[in-house]
Amino acid sequence: MNGWRLVGTLSLLLGAMALYLMASHGWDIEGVRLAIRAAARTSLVLFALAFTASAMVELLPSDATRWQRRNRRYLGVSFAVSHFIHLGAILALATLDRELFWKLTNVTTIVLAGAAYLFIAAMTATSFDRTAAWLGPRKWRLLHLIGGWYIWISFAVAVGKRVPLDSFYWPMAVLVLAIAAVRLLAMTRRNRRRAVLSDPRAPA
């Protein structure tokens, strides 16, 4: 499955997952919190696939990683869908139990997370050919580079502060670190190759 069909299928599955988790608990606070956690996990996985797409082809070229790179845009849009479902569940929690909501978060976290959502919205809006062309290649790359790393930092902070409290977050922490490692290893390999190609002493 490729392209917008992939986005549509994943969006339906993600929406159905969130609705099922909330409905199966009678639309109470526990169901909403399960939906929040589940959407956080799917968001991280989809972000990892989109953010490491080019790096994975660089490090491990295969049919699977070429599919990943070919569908990078659509995986990114699917990540946005998942993370806005996550936001919707958080807002539902705030509506159901405002006191619990403020026990679990604070103004600083809201501001930082809000900036991440602004990046997600901007990156999603420029994931279409017409809007990407309007923005221009240089600004598009800058937006997606800065936005991608800001979102990674948001995940690192959100997961990192929960790891000491709940072993559930250990696999997520490993994935967050793996995302950065893959990106940095691929960047190092590309820089070395460019250095060799630009070296006049290198054999033809």
C-alpha cells in the first residue's frame, strides 16, 4: 500500500482504535487515558518511520527502506493524524477531569507541546505539491529539518521524564534514541562520502 491510500487506511485504523478504547471503558477517564497512551505510541512509531526514511536507505538499502522513503510524506501525514487524535484525547481528559489534567501537566509543557503542534501543522500543510512549491525547496527543507528535530526533542522530553516512573516507557525511550542515532549515523556517512568525492587526491 502506498500514497494517500496508506494515509486513509492508517487514519481509519487510528480513529477506530481511539474510539474503541474510549467506548470499551464507557467513555470514562480511564478509557480516555488509554487512548492518549495508545495514540502517543502510534505517533512515535509513525514519526520514526517518516523522520528516518532517507537515513534508513542510506544505512540499510532494501525494498523495505526504499518503500519507507517513497512513502515518507504519507507516513508523516499519518503521524500528524495520530498526534492530533492524541491531542483530541488530551482535550477530552481536560473536559472530564480538569483537576487531574493539571496534575499531569503544567503551563510550560503546554507551551512547548503547542509549539510542536504548530510545527506538525505547518509540515503537514506543506506536504502537498502545490504548497511545497509555494514555500520553495530551501524553506521547505529548513522547515522540515527544524520541525523534525523539534518534534524529536518533544518526544525525548515527554518520554524521558516518564521513564523513571513507569517501565512501560522504556521501549519508547529506546526508539527515541534509535531515531537520533540513525539520523546522525547517516549524516556522518554522507559527509564522509562527500569529503572523499571533493578530495582532489582521491582516485578517479
